[in-house]
Amino acid sequence: MNAGAGTLARHIEPLRIPTKARDTEGRAYLHRAFEQFEALLERHLRAHLQRDIDCVLMPTVIDPPDPDDDAPYARLVREQRLDSESQALLLLALAPLVRSDFLDRLVQNLAPGAGDYPLLGGIRGKQHRGFLPTGDTALFVMAGDDLGERLRWQKLLGGDHPLIQRRIVYLEESVDGDPPMSGRLLVDEETADRIINGKPRPPRSSSKFPAQKLSTDMEWDDLVLQPRTLAEIRDLETWVRHGQVLLDDWQMRRKLRPGCRALFHGPPGTGKTVTAMLLGKVTGREVYRVDLSMVVSKYIGETEKNLAGLFDRAERKDWILFFDEADALFGKRTQVRDAHDRYANQEVSFLLQRIETFEGLAILASNLAGNVDEAFARRFEHIVNFPMPRQGERLLIWQKGLPPAASLEPGIDLARIATRYELSGGMIMNVIRYVSMQAISRDERVLRLQDFLDGIRREYAKENKLE
């Protein structure tokens, strides 16, 4: 058996990253790190599967990247200051995304027909046919069968390891009744995208990630708000920019709650969503809108789990969470008449607790402030009213909203229109959109009065109003 000992390359085909990718995208360091990681796994597997007395648990050694290596994986290792053990943990979680048969080949080459090996842990996916590492797999890789080391690594994997704390790598919850280390070992999707593709992709909206990224090309000057509303928004902007200074540099973290909670209330079309987007844009934070009504109606019982994951991810990424139609979950709790009511109240209670510990900015939007549960309303640092615009504000919205490439038909008096028709900002922009499309359909650049009147009637019809 000793004659068969040697480097991994003599037994198992090494991980192959296309030559073009290595040359043009600088993947050589990731390739080398995986080769050294495979060699580590080979030693451990040889010791346990073949009982080779010459194979002992050796220290984990993965060379650090060159200081001038600008490849994604090399940058990540430097930025996170990953030592060899941390790299091994990350590479183990990353392996199924890069080579689906990674661990299966290792076992079968060293012990053909060995089948499942309990000490190695791992599970099979519903569609993925390869070996998926679990916490037990990480214990085997990092500690072998050394009981003291296994206990130390159980604590690290349970939350003490920096990669776990930053949720770059994390353990999925185990099935009820199973040991906690039986949960899958996963790598953060954005981290994996950054390593494999060079840049992270925005997370896809789904039941497990019930949010959608918001963005806007508008600037503060494009937004028309009443002075009191704008003053409250400026206070929020100040907190987003300097909140960490207050909590950390001024040593107020023990005395103040983390994060900030704001309620935006007012009729539809008054600027709540646009304001949230602009807060993110000017402070360099991504904004994600959560549609709670969709989540609750379709995934009752799973709501807490899905939203807990969203909160955790938002804290790591410094996102602003915008809860659209917040009444759906943060509304007044109902009397318990059936199981549906009991679940709904549990969801509200869970979110009351979780949003209080959220360290970022959470914005809840509601058409009516009175729809929000009083127990939760007391927890807001900011309650911002977005009223219907007054005549002067409506005129400003009309003026700012018109397309620069078009002109008004002679005789159109925007001040008169603004005075006569009480419209929200969103309704005004809908009218401008309609009027502009009518002009384009006629192959002209003149906005006509009749189109304005028709567009206004359309908006009133939506609201069941009469002119």
C-alpha cells in the first residue's frame, strides 16, 4: 500500500479549470489552492479508508496568494485574511459548484465500492447527484477523528468561526431530530459568483428570497415633497451615513438599539417608494423591496424562515429593506379564531422581535398609519407622512415631469391644471406618460390639452372619482 502513496495527481485527476479562463481571468491561484486542498483530503481519506499507518492527520497548508494577484479568489483571501484552515473550509463549501463529482471521485479512487462513509458525512441533493458536504464533512476534513479537535471545530462551525460569523460560509439547519452538524455546508451565493464569475449577480426573487432590488435614475432635485416630509428624510439620510459613528466611535451601542426603523405612510403615488430608492442611491446602499402580501398568502408557515434569512443577508450586505404594503404582516393582530389567525399573529410577533434587532435601515410603507399595529408603531424612530401634494407642489411636479424634447400646445396653463385637479405625483406622471405617447403616435412633439384632459379622466377613473 505504501507503494501507492504519493501526490493526488497520481491517483485522481485534479480539478480542471479551462486554460483560457486561467490565462485571461487569472484563475491560477484558485486552481493551485484546490490542488492543495485535494491533497489534504487525499491524506485524510487514505488514513481512514485504507488505514495506511504512514498517513497521519497533517496540518492544513494552502499557500497564500501573491500580493499582486488581482484574481477574484486571491482578492477575497487577502480581504478576508483567510488562513489555510479558513481556505479549506471555504473550498469545501465551494467544491460542488465547481466540480459536481469532487468528493465522489476521491472516495472511489481510494476505496472502490466503499459506498457511503458515515464519518465523511455528506448528503445527496434532490436533483444534484454528487456528494454535498455537511458540517460532518467539515469536521472530518478539519479534525479527522481527533475528539478534541472535533469538539473545537463543532464550536467554530456553530458560529465562532469568522467565515460563519460573516456568513460567507454557513451551515443549513438540520432536519428535525438530526444532529446539528448534519446540515449542508453552503457558501454565500454572492461570494460564489464573485469567485467563479468575477462579480456577484443580484439575488433572484423567489419564495426563499422574497425581495426585489430597486433602483432609480432620479436625483433628489427631481423629488417634490413637502418641507416637513423632506426634513424627516434628511434625518434618515444622516443616520444611514453616520449611524455607525454614533454607535461605535461614540460608544452608544450599549445604550441605543441597533439600526433604524421608519414608517412611510400616505396615499399611493406620493413618493414613498421613490424616496426609499433615493436614500439608497445617495448613501451607496442597495435597496430591496419585500412584498409581504405575496409571501403571506402563498407561503404561510414558511414566512418566518424566509424573512429571517432575508434579514440576515441584508445585515451582512448593508442593504436598506423596504417593506411594501407592510399592513400585510405588520398590521393589527387579529383575534385567534382558527389556525390561520394563529400563524398570522406568530408572524407578526416574530417580525416585531427581528426588526428590532436589525442593524440596518428598515422602511415600512403603508397607505394609512392607523393600519399598523400599535405595539409596533411605538418602535419606529421615524414616522414620515407623505400627504397628497398641494397646488404649488402639483405645479412643480408637472413642470419637472414634462419631457424636455416636447413642447406644450399654445393655451395650456399648467398652473390652472394644477389648481383644478388634485392628483398625486404618481398620477401626474401617469398623465404625462399618456400625453407623451399620444404625441409620439401622431409623430409630433407637441403635447395637446385634450390629451391632458383625457389622461386626467383615466386617472380619476382608476380611483372611482368624477371630474
